[in-house]
Amino acid sequence: MKIALLAVDSDYPNLALMKLSAYHKAHGDTVHWYNPFDRYDRLYMAKVFSFTPDYRYYITNVGEVVRGGTGYDIHSVLPGEVDRLQPDYSLYPGVADNMAYGFLTRGCPNHCRWCIVPQKEGGIRPYMDVDDIAVAGRDYLILMDNNILACGYGLAQIEKIVRRKYHVDFNQALDARLVTPEVARLLAKVRWMKRIRFGCDTPAQIAHCERAIELIRSCGYRGEFFLYCILMDFNESYRRISHWRKDKKVLPFAQPYRNIDNPHQRIPQWQTDMARWVNRKELFAKCSFEDFEARKGFFCREYFY
């Protein structure tokens, strides 16, 4: 069979497509990125987000089209015989030979109103062992768990990460509320690829993040912290974001709020402007939001009137 792959809405390495590629190559099929001028027996289309546009062109050169991913169907999953395969990293030449992607756990016990994970995957559960991700010399790991600290299995996997001396990035963030002194000592021993990530999506989480950061620093960690911050109410979001300007090693990252029940709802302009200010670190460090010229002639101080 001649197989085509299409990542509809993201250039980020797509784990599902990489595993599908590995499966078909193992069965003697040829696998290519989709080209509208070629012909294929089957096309796999992966869409990550529900709010992004679908592929805009007619597909007439394919025998069968299979659509998957949260952007198409919240309940879509890979078949079991595909799901446990090693990904085909050759699909993404930009992925270094020492890097790997994967999950150690799936699901999350929290039910944040902006997050689709509990609805899609349910409560947290064990999924894979880190040694099954770090294969063939791939010891720099991008781990996409949604709440690794929320179960004993996750903590045991972090202990193994420390023993194996893997370098990791939990790129979906940790839950600061779950950082105890014991967990802080464990996290301080991890070889972090970039920085430690937490979520700071509500006013109450400021204190939780401050406590977790202080605990981890007291255990010897000297690196950066990265905070995902959902933007909802204007005044509250502004205060929560601005709180972190005093610490140069804490980097907030602002994300406009999207209603998971109405993903195409228009994002308020202030959220777009605030996210642009926060996420451009040179602006966030040197320019107040009030003095940020979001568009020619428009300064964000007008939001405060």
C-alpha cells in the first residue's frame, strides 16, 4: 500500500502519525507526506485542535481517508497494535537523534473548564515506562503527560528518570499544588532540558507556584520556571501575569481562553494583545502592558479606562 500522512494544523512532531508510519513501514508499505499531485491508497489526516481550520482543499487522489485526533474526534485513539510502537522519527528531520517524544501517564484527575483532557482520556493512569521511550540512545525526552505528579506511578517514573540520568521536559506542565518537600527534592535532581513548567491559571495558583518554586530552589535548583497562564477576566489576568515580572527566572506564557464547548468563539482583542506582550520576553521585561503599542497608534493603557 501507498500511505500518505497529513498534519492538518501543527508542525510540531505528531506522535500518532509517527507511530502510524512505523506500523505501515513494518508491514512493507511505503509512507510519504501527502502531496495533492500524487496518488495514495490511504491518507491519514491528524488534527490536534478543535478551533483551527480544517484542510481547505478537495482530496480526490486517495482511495481511503482516515481522520483522527482531538480536532476531529475527541474519542479517537490509535489501535492497540499501533499505539505501543516506537515512533518513526525519520518523518521529522529536525528531531535530533538523541531526542524522543512520549507519555508516561494518560489522563488527569482535575476538571479545569478550559481543558479537554479528562473528557478525552479520563482520570490519570499508567501508560508507558520511560525506558520504552528512551531507546536507541534517545535520552533527551519530551514528555507530554498532563499531570505526572498526580499518581504514584508518575513519581516512580521520575525517580527512574533521575537514576537513568535522562534529560527531560514535561512540556504540558506540572501541578504546583502537588509539590511537597519530598517531591521538590526529587524534581531538583532531574536533568531538565530547558526549565520546570507549572500551570498558573487562577489567582489561587500564584501562592501554590510561589511555594513550589521556593521549595525546589531550596533543594538546589537554579534554573528557570515557565508558567502557563490562561487569560480569562481582564483585571484578574493582568494582576496574575504582572505578579511574575519581579522574578527574572520565572517566565509566564499567556494563552487566550478557549471555550471547549464553543471552540470557534471569537477571542477578545485584549487577550490577543496581552498574550503578545507576555510572550515576547523582551517586551515583558522592559515595557509595561499600559505602554505596549499593540497596533499602530493603539496603546494598551486604553483597556484600563
